[in-house]
Amino acid sequence: MFSGGTYEEVGRWLLGFLNSHAKRESPRAEAVVEAGADRAGRSFGVRLRLGESYYPPLSQPAIELSFHEASTGKGSFSWCDALAKRARGWARELLAAEPSQTSKSA
């Protein structure tokens, strides 16, 4: 793994990395990386989605990662390990909040 890259490259890497770890908890979990004009070159907003639910919820700010943090961190095993654990925890929170199949059919 190498650190660095353009803003777009780091954003694509971050999306793939978060997806791969969130999907270990549920194949339906998906990462969302916000990288619009307001953030360009500075930061990424991160969320996980499971169906219609988000972590953090859309009513709250996204989890912020600076471009510098993500760019340099992706070359560090310890940073990647910590982010992977966070992503899996977020996915577990989404799964725990999901209504059970029993209550859906009632």
C-alpha cells in the first residue's frame, strides 16, 4: 500500500476500503464518501448505508477525514487497521438498528 495520490484517487481508495470492511458485517452495507465542491482537495465526509438507514444519520454531519489524513494514512498499516475496525463497528450499529424480519411482516 502506498500513501499519497490525488484527491480523486484517495477518494476512490477510501470508498473501496470502507466498502470492503463494511461488507464483512453485511453484504448489503455500502460506503458513501462525500467529496463535493465544498470539500474538494480538503476533506472527505464518510457514511455507511444499509437500506434506507445511514450511519451517521443524514440529520447529523458525516464523519470527517481530512485529505491529508487519508492520503498519508492509507500507507500506514496501523491507520488502516483502525479505520477498518471503525467501519465494521459502524456497520454493526446499522445492523443492530435494522428492524427484524418478524416485525416487517407483522
